[in-house]
Amino acid sequence: MRNAHLDRKVRRRAAAFFSSAAVCFVALCKSLAYSLPSRGRKLLNARGPRLHARSATHRGSSIAELRNQMADGQIFVSVVAFMDPELSATLHALLLQARRPELLNVGLVWQGLAEPALGHGEILQLEKLWGTTPGNTTPYTNSLLTQVLCPEQRRPHMPADRDVNCSMMAGGHLRVLSIRAQDARGCHWARYLAQLLWDDEALYLQIDSHMRFVRHWDDCMREQLALCLSQSEKPVLSNYGRGYTLGTPADWNPPGDELTPSHICAGYFDDDGILHHPSIPLRHNWSEPRQQVFWSGHFAFASAQVIREVPFDPQLPMVHFPEEPLMALRLFTHGWDVFSPMHGIVFHLWERDYRRTFFEMEDLYEELYPQSLRRVAWLFGQAPEPEHKPASASWPLPGPAARGSGLQSLDLESSLSNMSYHQSSLDPFGLGRVRSLADFERTADLSFQAQRIGLQAYLGGLS
């Protein structure tokens, strides 16, 4: 097993080399395009097949409701952290740089050792920014968490209820699910748990635990998502953030030359058949949010309906790199359209040397990741359906759940009732039926099965 792990390390180094070559090629292809103002470029074939037509009256009323939510609705912020010392500074920056922090509620999944996610002083600091009564921390649970963590259910890869702590603080603005680091099973798995902390807020923001933000980032996201409604009924604002350095203060104001957006483009397929895509910084702002096919896991902002329709899959333990292309595909096939913001809004700490990662659990990674890859390959059309199908329909789906302290189980019928929000008939964590895998590949100009990347994919759909 150790030799296999070393072989994987060698392959990763080789993949990193070819990744650098791919990035250089993309940068060369784009050098002219990115020196032009945004009106001099266009996005080709971004929309793919149009969504099913709806009556003008129905569409008008739903769009008006969405605009109201985008203007004044509460934002549920999903954060997962694996022993990340940047977590506190990220949450501080999130609130400090927001114009209306009182409309932000955070669902945090902390995976750590004996230490809590946040120290007493850090919690007091957040409570002050939220304007809530200090020191008001209470136990928290809901029926969905109770069902997932119930030992009688024997759900795979889930920690026992006795090893989990769930609390609520800052007047309910912060809900924290704390799990032992040794029970962690990767970011994709953790994001599913974070979505179970959602309590019917109107908007959904997914970020990493090492981020910085522009001043009044919440207004920027709301305004730009609303602009996308002229092109799509189900927009998602998403992109890679420019980098920041460790030690950057929470109130950092980035210089002007770092406020232009970036654009995601295809890079290469690794030896597991997973698509990796880099991001190229632009020299000018867009004149409006630009549609793209790729999606970023550290910045995604949309109506919270996306949580119901395209929830994270708890059946993919130890998955990291497949997360972004898989979610891009699932969003597309469920009828959601991804847009790149017209200027930079978030910043990401790309360094990993300062923190630990779940990749350190080498034996567990070697055991579980290949199992997840079989399901991922099937969803990408690269392999037949796995012989042992996961019990997808038995998992509770994110949605407003009753709070309480005792067992409030949801039976299977109740769980399945939420599936009306999903396009897939049997697998709520699968592809949708609004658009197909083939539609995505044509739009993106790539093939998962053939591991082919076309020129438009390398260009991110720009010409």
C-alpha cells in the first residue's frame, strides 16, 4: 500500500508538470484576448440548450421574487475547515467587510483535534461584529443531523453521534458542527454536512476557510447575481479568487490591479481521468458577469434553491479534485448557469504548507478514494455504473429541519418527498434531466470519456 501511495505521488508530480505546461499554453493563447477590453470578446456556445420555456407571467413573477431575495434575503454561508488556523481570520474578514453582516448566517463544519473551532476571544469578536449578546452559546441539532449521525442507521463514513459536537452561537448566526479530525472524509463529504445546517435562508454562499473579501462584498455579489437574471433564471456566480498571502489582515483592501476578475479554463486530465482547470487573471473588468461552464468550490453564490436541487453527495469520501468538474456538470444538467463576476470579489490563500490536510490520512485515502472514483467516473460517462449502487435515496436531503435535542428521525418517505426538487428520479446526487452530459461536453468543447480538451475549452469559451 505504501508503494502504491508513492507511485501516486510520482504521478501527481508528473501531472503537476504537465499542468504547468497546460497553463503556459493557455496563457499564450489568451494573451491577446485578455489585453482587450471586455466588449472586444465574446463567449461562444456558453448557454448550450435553452431551459424549458415557461409562461411570461410565471417567469416574470419568479424573477421578481428572486430579485427581492437577492436584494434583501439572508445569506447562508457554508464553510468547512480541516484544522485550518486561517478560519478565525476568514470569518472575521467575512463580517468586517460585509455591509450588512446581520443578514449573514454561517454553517461551519470544523474537523479538528481537541481544540475548538474558535477560541473564546474569537467568538466574542464575531459576536460584536454581528451585534449580538456575547457569551450566548447553546447546543444545536436538527432532525437531519440527528438522522445522519444516528448510530442505528449505520450510515457509511459518518462519525458516531457521541464523537460529534453541535453548537449555536451569536444569536443563531453561527451553527458549528465539530468532528474529530480522524473522522474527516474530505471536503465534498464535509460540504454535504454543512448544507444540513441550512435553515431556509434565501441565498447560498460557499467559501473556503482561508479567504479575504473586498469591501461590501455582499452588495457586490447580490448586485451581480441579479444582473445574471437577464440571461438565466438559475444563475450561479462563481470563480477562482486571486491569491493573498498568509498574515494578510481581515480589513485588507487589495490594490486596484488585483481587483480585475479571473476566468477559468480547462487545463488537463490527470491519471485518474479527472479534469483540472486553472484560472487566468484578466487585465480589465467585464462589462457584465460572463457565462462560463466551469465552477469554483471556494466561491459559489446563488439562490439557496441550488442546495435543494444539487446537494453535495455524502457518498464520495476523500474526494477533492473531482469536486469542481463534477459540480459544474451536475449544475449544468439541472439547468443552472455559472457566471464569472465582472470584477474580483474574493481572495483565496492558495498555499497549503501552513496547514494540515486530509491527504495525510494516507491509508484511508488509498482505501476510500478509489471507491469514490468509480462513482465519479460513471457520472462523467467514463465507466459503467458501479456494481454496488449506493443507497442515495436513503440519505436526508438539505432543507429546513426542526431544531431540538432528541431524536427526530425522518422516515424514508419524508426524505424522498424532497426529491421533487431534483431532476434525477432515483439519485438525488446524480445528474439532472434539463440538459445532458453530451450537452455539457459540446458547450465546454471537451470529452470526459476520451479525455479530450478542445481549443475553446483551453480558452474557457472565449475568443
